[in-house]
Amino acid sequence: MPAATTTGDGVLQRAEGIQLIGEMAGSGYRTPPWLARRSDGQTVQLTPLLYAVLSAVDGRRDATEIAAAVSEATGRRVSADNVRTLVDEQLRPLGLLTRPDGTQPELKRSNPLLGLRLRCAVTDPDRTRRLTAPFARLFHPLVALPLLAAFAVVVWWVLFERGLAGAAYDAFQRPGLLMLVFAVTILSAGFHEFGHAAAARYGGATPGVMGAGFYLVWPAFYTDVTDSYRLGRGGRVRTDLGGLYFNAIVAVAITGVWWATGFDALLLIVATQLLQMVQQLTPIVRFDGYHVLADVTGVPDLFSRIKPTLLGALPWRWGDPEARLLKPWARIVVTTWVLLVVPLLLLALTGIVLTLPRILGTAWARLGEEQDLLAQAADAGDLLQLSARVLTMVAITLPVAAVVYMLARLGRQISLATWRATAERPLRRTVAVITALALLALLVWAWWPRTDTYRPIEPGERGTITDLVQPVSALARPAPGAWQSGERGNVQAVWDTRQDLPTEAEPQLAVVLQPRDPDGTSSTDGSGGSGVSPDAWIFPFDQPLAPEPGDNQALAVATEDGTVEYDVALALVWVEDGDAALNANEAYAFASCETCASVAVAFQVVLVLDDSDVIAPQNIAAAVNYDCVNCLTYALAQQLIVTLDGPLSEEAMQQLDDVWAQIAQFGQDITSIPLDEVAAQLDEFEQQILDIIEADQPGTVPSEGESSTGGSSPSQEPSAEPSESGTTSSEPSGEPSGSSSTRSSPSPSASTSPSRSPEPSGSPTSSPSSSG
């Protein structure tokens, strides 16, 4: 065929593989675009005039003949010079016509950041049509409606009746079934593409090739359904949703297989289908939900409308022609989509950049664990476990690689686009370079290796927006006395003694105790006060009874997140005239909040003068964590009962007063004393009191055979499940005469919460302990 030229005598020729699709039905543009498809699969939007020119190019006409054909088809006068201008400035740059020398054009395909790459065709269009022809019948209403109803029943039954716990347990108990779940999930992704092709064929369009490629770094399947642009809005939307419909078919079919075999692990496939469907419906990136929105609005490429939409929102650019290309309703929908998507993408990008070091650290640590498990499976010759470990390592590596690749490619695209946009504009380029250097400095600061920069993510971390911006807020200088992340210093903290102490290389979650201010308020938030009103009591048990005369009670209750509550009760009681010694010494520490602590310390000394027929003291300590996350409760009750032969001397009373003054000062300073030293300090005070009594009344304190009672119950329970730890001890004694002493010997014990309790939800699990 003769080569096309731009002279009046040359014949114009289309490029190879050009398909004329026609006018886009249901378009959201005021003037509907006309569509043509190139050999590389790229669909090009054309104005009616350009499409008419392209249609008239048949390989036999020159510019003059094409001008005459276009004038007749459009009803407007078009000259040969007009045709040459449109050809040279529009159609050839788009790769729709051959070059003037007759060679094929160099096609410049759009390269979106979130596009499919490295495509590999598996079937040609003819084979795709043959494979998908039988499945097109599944879209008949008599078939589709019952299947969708069955899918709704399956979803309800699996999620709200049967549950997935048993399925997960069965899958991990049988590695073969777990591998089957992986395999069926992957195959269902390919079956998803059959749905798109079958839906297009049912509507009358011709599906193209089917194949696989990479979305970022993830393997993905694809089906060419460009020909569905020939369909109306309803046909295009059905094509977009066809893949989701086939996911529903897989879920229903797998439920049938489960009913026949009884393998609970198969129900996990139903869950994977639901996850795929939810993911595909996301309209933010180029998933099925994005294409549904594009076809409903009649705007083929929503991302191309982001820039004109944002510029058109500026008051001084409301009248720009580019911003008014869409119909009013379509413009409202697209503008809403842009205003939602742009902040979400920016927020997601910021989160990825800030958390990338933690993600890398977590992936590296997890890969190390999986490598150990892989070695164990290899040594044992367990092929199923070996395969499962390899799949897990791949699943860990691919998301991290995708994030790194996306950030690198995004940075490259932004840099090149900015460099081209600021060409021959020195002022703008200078501003751009300065901005880039500032961003690079922030990036280096955020990723610079520090103590916690690459620390693996630990259980219990929330990962909220506030947590993400904490590294940035740390740049600001903290207020005097306020602790910020990254600072170093000395604070009072409590650790579970059953675990190894934290190190800089292996940090742990801790509860930091902040003392109350002198006015009785907590230095954490100023809430203060250890007790709560009955209306605010949130624990599933009654409040402790108020102490009676002669009793001693410390009650610390933490119900607000981030608070630390202390309560210390100190009492010296005299029992005279033969009264019964029924004194109670109680310490209660309760917590129901997040990252909080409550500490209760009760210390009581009961001195009994002369004889008492009834000596039945009570010494009770209870520490309860209820629905707590990273909280701590510590209760210590220590009681000393001594029977005297008579009143102490004036000198002994003065010594006793001096010791009690030390005890009172101890109570005021207790917030600065480590909790593991509190009991020892009280033991020392007890010994001083006993030494004073023994020196004043020799033989009062027996050297052997002491009866020791007491209770203390510290607990540090990061679990959100209810837990209770309490110790109760009492040592009644009734000696008709003589002298005796009853001394407490508390030994702190920690409470633990079982991973699964048969008790009803909301009831605390009791873990009593006592010392004697």
C-alpha cells in the first residue's frame, strides 16, 4: 500500500490493529467521546470530528477525498488542509495513523503507577470466547437470582451462625487442607476473570485475551474487556461486577463441598472469597469498584480527572472549559470521588512512609522466625510444613517489596514530572529543588536508625493515626516535666518479675507510675481520688464495704485511661477493757481501663491491752484487672497484732510515736518507692515496733512460733480479658491469758489470665493466693 504523506496527493493509512469502537453510550461528558483502540490495547478518546477523520481513512483515500467524506458525514465543511492539520497534530501523535514514510508509529502507552505490568497472555481472543461461552448462561436471571440468594444465605450462616474459628483450627491442624485453601483461593482469582469475560459475552461484547501480570509486585490475572465500551451503562456495569458474581459462585460451591465432606477448613475459602470481593469493590485504586464507578458516571478514566477537578474547584477557575466538560451530575460525583480519594491516598502515603522502618523491622524479624521453622521442617522431612513455611515467607516478602517499589517509582515519577514542568523556569525550579531537599531531610530523619526506628511491631500496639504522627511531633521541644517518646531519664516502673527485664535491644511494654501531686491529684491527668461513686462503679462485683470503727482500708480504683491511682491507709489501733479484737485491715486495687495502674497499701498495728477473749483479725488484699489493656494493679495488706501485759512506759510511747512518724512519712513518699521495696520497708517498721515492745515488756514478743499472716497481690495483666487476682488471709486466735503477737508476712504474687475460660463473658477469673 502506498505510503501516506502530508501532501495533497498522499494516501493516508491507519496503524495496524486499530479498532473503531464508536460513541461511548451513557457518557458523563456533555459531548460524548468516541473511542478507538490501538494494537497495544490502549483505548483512545476522540472528538466526533477526529473519529470521523479516522473512520474515513481506509488506505485508499488522500486528504482531499477524506475531507469530502468527513464533510458529508458530519454536515460541516472540512477542507483538505484541515484534515492534514488533524492528522499531523492529533491522530499521528496518538499512534492511530502510520508515519509519513509508511512505517508503523511508536506507541506510547500510558504508564499509571497502579497499573498492571509485565503482562503475559494465556489465551487469545478466539480461545477466550470458546472458554467463556458456557459460563455466559450463568448470567441469565433464572440462574443468577437463585445463586445470589444462596450466596446471601451462605454469608449469613458462615459469619453469624457457624463462625470461622473451627475452620481455622482445622486448617492449621491439617496442613494439607491449608495448602488446599491457598490453591483454591488462587484458582478462584483466575475464575474471577472468567466472570468478567462471560458477562461481556452475555451482553454482546467480544472479550479479548486473558492472562497474568504483576500489580506492583503481586501476581494478578486480567481479562481484556475493552469491547464492553460498545455496551450501554448497564452492560458495562454487569461486566465490571461479573468477577464478583463468580466469587459468589465459588463460595456457594465450596459450601456444598463442605456439606458433603465435613472438612471445616473449606469454609476458610468462603472467607477468602468475601475478602476478595471487599477488596475489589474499593473504588480508590483500579479494582472492580473503580471501574463500576467509572462506568456508572460514564467517565472512563477517573484518575485523569483529578487535576482538572481540583483546579476547577478554585473560584477563579469555575468557568474553565476543561472543568465544564462533564455533565452536572457526573461532575458532582467525580468531584466527590476526588475529594475523598486524594486525602485518603495522601494519608495512606504518609502512613507508609512513616511506618516503613517498623514494617521492615517486623518483616525481617518474622522472616528469621520462619527461617528457623523452615529448617525444622526440612530436618523432619515434612513437605507440607516446608511448603507452608515457604508460602508464609513469600507472603511476608511480597507486601514489603510492593511498598518499596511503589515508593521508589512514585518518587521517580514526581521528580521527572517536576523537572519537566519547571524547564526554562529558574525560579520555579529553585523552589522545587529546595522543597525536594527539605522533604529528603525529613525522610532521612524519619528513617535514620535509632533505638526504636526499626523495632518490630509488637502485640498490643494500636497503630492509630496519633501513633503515626508521634515521630513527627517529637521534633517539638517538650514542655518542662513532660515526657516524650525518645527521651531518656529515670522513672518509676513496674515489671512482671516472671519475665526477663527489658533491654535497649529488646524493649517491653511497661506501666510507668507517676505520683500524685501534693494536692492529691494524679500527675497524669489531674483526675485524682482513689474512690469512685456507686453510680460510676463498672466492675461485675459489689464495692467493698466501708470500714467500721477500728478497721483500716485502702481502696485504689483506676477507671480512666492513662491514670495512676495510689491509696495508702496507715492505722495504729488500741484495744482495751477486754473488747474483742476484730479489726480488719484491707487493701483493694481495682482497674478497668487502658494503660493505667492502681496501687493500694494498707498497714495496721493493733495493740491489745490486758486480756481479750476474742482476737480474730482480718487481713485482706485483692488486686483485680477487669477488661484492662496494659494495666497494673498492686494491693498490699500488712497487719501486726500484739497483746500487751499493760500500758507501755512513757519512754516506749515516745519511741513508738517516733516510729509512727517515720511510717507516716513513708506513706507520703510511697509513690517514689519501688513497689518491690514496699513490703520490706513495712517489715522493718514492724520489727522496730516489736523491738520497742520487747524492750519495755520483756517476753511479750515470742522469739519462736510466730503466727504469720498477710496478703499482697500485685498483677500486671496486658490482656483485654477480665482477670482477678486477690489474696485473703485471716488468723483468728483466742488466748484467754498471756501475751502473743500475730505478724503478717506478705509475699507478692502475680495473677495470670487464661487464654480461654469456660466462665461466662464478663465474669472475672479468680486466681487466689495466700501466704502463711
